[in-house]
Amino acid sequence: MASSSRIDYIDNSNNSVKGMAAGKADTKSLSFDVQSNSIGTYWSQNKFIQIPGGEPATVPLDQLVSQMNKSVFLPSDNQTHHNILETSSKFYNRYKLPNPNVPLQRGFGHVFFVRPSCNILDEQYHLLEELKGEEEFRHIAEASPWVLRNLVANNGQNHDFMLLLSNFANSFSLSDETLATNTYGQSYTGFKVTYGKSLNESRSAGNFSIQFGDDRNLHVYQTLKAWVSYISGCYRGNIAPLSDTIKNRILDYSSACYYIVTAEDGETIIFWSKYYGVFPTDIPSSQLTWSAGNVIKDPSMDVQFAFSFKRDYHPYTLLEFNYNSRVGSNSPTYAPIYDDKLLTASNGIVGAPYIETIRHDDGKIPIEFKLRFRTDTDAETPLNRFQSNFNDRMNRLSERLNRGFNLPPRNHNVIVPKSLKKGRGKSSSNRGRRRR
């Protein structure tokens, strides 16, 4: 009941709101748990309720709905993820009633590989002379030259990502972080004390698997084939890495892999992980297995990758992600998710990803990370509407400023390493020798 000195109810005789002293229940009337400030019938514009049984009455429906929402966890206008966490930390849901604001309804996984620095192509992206005797590489270079360009550091793109594998990745199998434990001090009756040790053993020298699809020309298979063949050739001495990588003890065929999970909006990052020293250990030829009566269609492959160590949910990996994206400290124009001209989802063909940091001061989560994508496609093509949308938004903003509106404070920024802010020269001697 309401925390007042009276109990408000609707009288059956004249449908008016009346009050009586607490503790003296009127069993002939239908009561509501609403607060009353004055005597008389409640009325609120466009907010009324029809009493079951055909007896109309006017009640403060906004207060009634607010009370009901608190009982069943219905969403309210001022409910954010931040105060949901505060409520769950301070109070106990004794009936285990579900809150529709709490569970993740639909998350999206994104896999991004950083290109290795294999010594395969020259400065004009042609196959090296010493590799033309390797039939596998010579055939791939002639039939699918972009396959080998995905395996070198500087391939003419303005980022470090291998988007071919990102586009065909269908699943990602994470490895858990496990705390090593030990025991000491056994008593006479057999009791022991357990204590925790370190997470490092589960973070290093492991494996993970990714399921890939492939196109009709098996370009993903060719990429993995060339990658694994290069590793084998380096070990056997048939292929020579760059001399600098040998002197500095760098595995030029190793890569890095980012795994990012976004929330329902497709851009708010809720989990991320980075694997270092990554390379494939499988050549998935079994995807093309055939049996009588069946056709080979939409081949898929499960590929095992080895890694040296990994970091889950570490903020520094987001900084490294922007380094691989090659973005500056000023946020570039990004491809919006929603097209305000067509009133639908915008074009899905976008450029390289990067991460933007957003700070809130309005009671929401203080800091959020957003996964953005650059608009690197040609603005003249029919598929790209991003630049025009951006110009329209800037024109509307200029009109608002001319009418006297104040520009909101800047709380969006892209954090990049200091070395990238100063600029990084790309000379021919740097090809194939990038360190991660």
C-alpha cells in the first residue's frame, strides 16, 4: 500500500476516489495502491483506466504504471544499464523476476586478423624471383594475386587488417582463462588449504579454432594453403625470411587476431580479446570431401590456429587495434548504421574498422567503446551514400549554429599511440618488417 496516512480507493457508488484511515479496510470497494494528495476524483489528461466489470473511473495512471513497473521490472524512461547495475548490487531479487533490460538479446561477433609480414612479394607486389621455383606460390600469384597480398605487411592498403578472413569467418571458439591452484597443509583428518596461483599458464601457448566459409574459387583455402606452406618452407630452409627479421628474432609469418563482441546496436563493444603470435596449423582440404548422391556446395572449414599469448578484456588491446587501423587522433568520418535518407540500414560495404571512445556525464555508463568503420569506398559509386549523409549533417549543424544554438561538448575521441600521431614514414626498406 502507499506510504501515506490513508488508503485511497475508488468507491463503487459514485466512482470517486476516497480515503480512510489505515488499517480499516473497505471490503466493498476496489482499492488502488496510489498516493493521494487531495480529496476528490483523480483525473489526468489521456490517462484513464476502465475498471473490469464495466465501472469506469479516472485514476492517475502514470503513477499506477510506475508502481507496476517496479514490481515486474518493466522498462522506464530513466532506467539505464548503469543504475541497473547499482540496483542489482544493492538489492536482492527474492522472487527471481526477470528484468528485460538485463540480458543480452542479440550480440554480434567480429573477427579481425592482422596481416603477417611474409617475405613473398617485391615492392611492385610481384612474386619474388627465388619463389618462382615453388609451384604452389607461382600458381597462386598468377591465378589470385590478392591472396598473396593478404600475407604481406605493406600491400598498398591504409590499414593492417586481413579483411578476407574477416568476411568469411562464421564462428570463433575462445579459450578460457583458468587460474592455477595448489594445496598445502594436510591435517590429521585429511583437510587441505587451497590457494590460487597465476593465470599466465592459460594465457600462453594455446590454440583456438575458427569456422570459415569460402567462395566458389576457394580463395580462403588458397590463403591458408599459402600461409602454412610458407611456414613449412621457412622451417625447412626452402624459403628465406628477411635478414632483419632473422637478426631481431621475429617470426614474420605470425599474425594477431582480434575478437570483438558488440551489443544489440551493432557498435557498442561489450567484450574484446586479442591473440598474439597467431598462425594456422591446418590446411582444410577435407572441406571438399565428396560422396555419391551429394553435391559440393557452400564449403566450410574448421581451422585450428596456434597463438603465443592472449589478452581478454584489456584496454591496451583497443589502443593496439587503432594502431593497426592507422587512424589519427581526430576521428574520421565513419559509416553510420542507419541511413536517414532511405530510412533503413545503411550500406554494409565499409572500410577498415577502428574504435572510438565515448564519455558520458548524464548518468549512463561513464565510458563506452564504439566499433566504427571508415568510409573508404569510392564516394562516386552508387553503393556509397556516407559522404553525402555526412555533408547533410554538417550543413544542418551549421544552420543550427547560425540560429544561436551552442555546439555540444566533444566527448567522442579516438585514442591512438603517440608514435602514430607523429606520423610514420613508409619507405621501401620497411616492407615486410612491421612489428606488432
